Amino acid sequence: MTEPLLSLTDLTKAYPGVVANDSVSLEIGTGQVHALLGENGAGKSTLVKMIYGLIKPDSGRMKMNGAPFAPSEPRAARAAGVGMVFQHFSLFDAMTVAENIALGMESAPKLGALSAQITEVSEAYGLPLSPDRIVGDLSAGERQRVEIIRCLLQQPKLLIMDEPTSVLTPQEVEILFKTLRKLSAEGTAILYISHKLEEIRTLCDHATILRLGKVVGECTPRDTTASAMAEMMVGKLLQTPTRAVQTAGDIVLSLTALAAPAPNAFGMALKDISLELRAGEVLGIGGVAGNGQDELLAALSGERPVKRGMIDYKGEDIGPLGPTARRMRGLLAAPEERMGHAAAPDMSLTENAMLTGAGRMGLEKRGFLDWAAAKSFAEAVIKRFDVRTPGPGAAARSLSGGNLQKFVIGREVMQNPDVLVVNQPTWGVDASAAADIRQALLDLVRNGAALIVISQDLDELMEISDRFAALNEGRLTAPRLAHGISVEEIGLMMGGAHDMEVAHV
């Protein structure tokens, strides 16, 4: 039998109160595309951090090509042939592609020689990239190419990819998959982490499933249904979100020729955005990251002033109003960046509940904050949305990304908004929690609320949206009925095909 490229045997890592990895064993063969699956808190991040040298295991052993492998830091892992592309890019906007790549190399050649290598490797793998471009001017897909090329220049034997398609259009996903298949054919092994199970079925040769830190199963993805893999991940039958068939009501929110300047040198200006939103409907807005999603949410929530245009909410021009006044009227928002924007990292969950719920939930009386009521509100959110935390006194930064996401979305949903604007509602959340969040959003709609859901997860948008539009370079395409629209059409809209013939609703 061929010696595996990487083997893990009884790898264990514990933290106070939790065993993140419990005697985990798996093998990855040369050229194999191996999926690592599990719900939030299953131990995936801990495992790959041990492989990449970011943390040390408490016990167990690793071997690379049959030799002991125990990297003390990422530099040692890279020297042994391990590369990693993180979900969150570590790039400097003001620097060029070549300068960013040089920063991540142990002994980078001179920029001229490096630029030639970047051009050669990027074209060879179907990821064309100009080494002289400023990173701040790149799309999210192009930024991911920078990270991948930086790894490929070091000729890795194993490439770890964490949620690599979360910021890509369908066309960019196809390009990425072609690149990964080429790498696999050349003998590079790929450890692939994703919550998108249909992608796993399309790309991966083998899958290892973690649950509560333990290996609970293995499978061949192409021979296993997405629902079966999801059930192995969570240990129970998944419920598909459902909603009652209903007719949309009156217009509750309308934007007319909305425009706003870019918030900074690398932000995106909003340009002539118009839309109408009715009670009891979901408008899904897709787009590659960096095309105005954050700016649109900020304009709707009242965080940033608009340059021109009108925001009409139930017959009132709310353009001059700030976030608190809009919230009191029933227009709530949940931004994409949960840590630092949606939640204050060092504040407790009770304090974070107070931050947005003080007015609507009656958490203040005659100018004094009612902390007992805030604690009760936080506890209700934790219970309803199954937030895994010691309690409402825990700091926001102590939660895993997925659990903080559940708290942030739950905090807004439980304030019963009339209009809710959410950006990436299930970002970084496992299949079971994502289904629960989508069901909570659909329940709001069933009760008459209107939703704008901004997401890069097209499956999510097609599942819950009544109408679909796309943002590209700060412009919004005309909304189309979501039912019947093809993936190719969605990709074109996301890529800037504003002049497509559309079905106005």
C-alpha cells in the first residue's frame, strides 16, 4: 500500500472546558483532494492549525512522507511543504500584488524576478494576475488568487484551503476547481474545508467528518448525498427551511437613485440604486465581496449618510435619520463583520444585547439601563438560537465565529423588525445552524416582515428569495424573480451585466 503523504494518529488538543480534538486520526494521499467536514465547534480549525504549525498538539503524532512531522511554527510547516490559504485574506491594500507575495515568502527574490515568476505561475494554473496591480483595486476573487499564487510559488506538497469559494462568482468557482484539479493531477494533495456540500461532492475524492472533536465517519463524497453528509456532521436529520405561500403586501421601503461616496480609498461608492421592497417578501442581493454590500447596508441602517437620492420607509423620508431612530421605527440591520461591527469583542453578550436592543426591547427606564432585562433578553437569544456559550456574561470574543453569528442574527430577529437587512446571515455557520437561521428569517417574513438578504452564498439566496438582484461596482441590477433564474444568468449579473433583459416585478 502506498505511504500516505500526511498521516495523523490520535491527535489531541484540549483547552479549559473543551476538548477541541479528541484522538483524531486521518490520512491524506499524494494528489488526493480530501474534504474536512464538521459543524461549527467540531474541531476543524484546531486540526488544520496543528498541521500548519500555529498550535501544538497535546498528544498524538503526525508524519509527512513517513517521517515525523511536528512543525513548531508556520515557517517550519511551509519548509516541509504545507501551504495554507485562509478564509480571511492577509493582504495589504496599499501594496502591489508582488510586494504582498514577497512579504509572505521566506527568501523572496528581487521584485523584477518575482514578478516574472508570478506571471508565469498564475498563467500556468489558469489564474492570471498582474504583479504590478495595487491589491486594494482587486476584486475578492483576484485577492484569493494572490494568496493561492503565494502558496504555489513555494511548491507545496499539501495545500490547505479554508472556505475558498465564499467570495467567488460561479464562474470564478469553476476556474478555481480547474486549478485545484490540475494541482491534484500533478501530485499536490489538497485539504479542503467548506460548508458547501455540493461543492465537496463535485471536487473531493474523500471526506473525513468531525463532530465534537472526534472523527465520526468517512465517505466518498461523489457517492454520498449532501443531506447524508450533513446528517453525519450534526448527528441528526436536517430540517429544510420552509415558508408558507403568501402574497407580498404593501411597499414598506423604497430607494430612489440612491448614491453615496466611498467610505475610504478602497471602499465602493453607491451609484443610482433604486428598489422597492414589500411586506412579506425576501429580496436577495448577490455579488462578489467588495462591490458595495457593506456600503449598501450602512446606507440603509443609517450608519453612513447618502449623497443624494431618497430612502422612503412607510411613507417617510428617513434619509436624515440615524441608526437608533430607524431602529425605533422598525428598520433593523445586521452587518457582515460580526466581531467589531455587529458585536463589541470585549463586551459580554448581555452588554451586546443592550447595544442594539435598548430602545426596542425596553432595556432602559427613565435614562437608566435595565441590566436585568438585558440579561434576560440575551438569555432568550442564547436559548432560541442554540448559542454555545457558558452564559450571557461571556465576552463576545470568546465565542466561535459560528456561535457569535447565531447570537448576532438572533438578537435582531427577536426584536421583531418590520424590515430587516442582513449581510451574510450564515457566513461561517454549519449546515444545521444555517438552516435554523434561514428558518428564523422566513418565519419573520411569514409574520409580515420584509427582508433584504445580502449574501455571497447563491444557494442560500435561491432557497429563500422571492426576487434576486446583484451588486457590481456599486450598481444594483434590476430585480428578477428568483424562481427559474439560472446560475449562468446569476454569474453574469454579478459580473456586471446590467443591460440584461430582465423581468421587472
